[in-house]
Amino acid sequence: MQLIIPASPDFSFFETVSSHGWLRLLPFTWHDQAPDGWTDWRPPPPDANGSSGALERIEQLHDGTVVRIRISEVPGGLAIDAEGAQEVHKGEIVRKVRRMLQLDIDIGPFRQFAADRPALANVATRNLGRVLRSPTLFEDVANIAMGVST
């Protein structure tokens, strides 16, 4: 199943998925055109066509169906390729993707806060303010708990 979901003009797929290192942790997989020798944990910036790569993960849906979800940026939104999904799964997949990329979060107050601070001038120019997260709160908590160094 393939579908397109819209994203607001203040959303940056690249900046959201590369906001911290979770794109490099399973079950996420990041696919890009990194040049040979690229060692930075952040992916290389988008190319001249605006392509920054694709985020992929295997996800078990509520009915037990296992799908491969691949997300990439297209003009005005996101392309989702959900291999193994049926039409009945569309709503659940869209909800999971919207949560992972924080598409429903109003970052207006944060951007207004940043606008008054010269040190945060890049928030607006780079469309910063969102972070990659998991499709469930449980997985977010597990990732945080397991990722803390003691």
C-alpha cells in the first residue's frame, strides 16, 4: 500500500529524523545516499532534488499483521510505502507515522519563543522543533530507559 500524507510548511523530514540518534537504532533503519567515508551519525543533508533518504521500520499492527513501513519526503508531505498492509490498515499506519514524526504537534509557541532569541534563529530557517519518536509511548519509555548511561 502506498499513500501520501500532507505535512505543514514548518515541517522538515530531514531535521525531524536527524534530531537525535534514534534513526540509527532498531527497529528504525535509515536509507540514504551517504558518500563513501561518511561517519557522522546524522544523515547527509538533502541533495539538490530535496531527497534526504527514507526511514523504515517493521511494525506489528493491532490485528497482528506485520508490515514494513518506509517513509520519505515528497513535495508538501510524506510518501508512505507500507509493504504487507491492506486498505483496512491505512488509518492505523497514518496515525503511527503522524505520531513518530510529531505532525500533529503545534510548535507555534516554541517557534515564537525562539524568534525572540538570536541564539535560536535557526529554528525557523531550518524548521526545527520536532524530534523522531516511536509509534507508542511504551517504546519511547523503553528507548529512553535503555539508552541512559549509568
